[in-house]
Amino acid sequence: MKKIEKFFKKNNLQPITTLYNVTVNEVKSVEEVDKLHVDMYLGLNPNIF
């Protein structure tokens, strides 16, 4: 999240929704945690130049 916040600040982007996480593939054990794939979605204000 810190990297995302830094990216928004650097590029003058303003989030207008909460962050949504969508799990693409679930893992069944702790050993598979490196295979976890989660997409993150966030709405941005299109009126910022």
C-alpha cells in the first residue's frame, strides 16, 4: 500500500473509491502463499490534470 500511495502522490492521482481486492487464485496451504494472485482495483478522479 505504501508503494501505491507513493505512486499516486508522485503522479498527482486522487483515489475516489476504496481499494477492492479480488482473489484470482486461492491457496490451500501456507506453502503455496507465493502462488497467491490478487488483483487490486481503485477508482481514480478523472478530473485531475
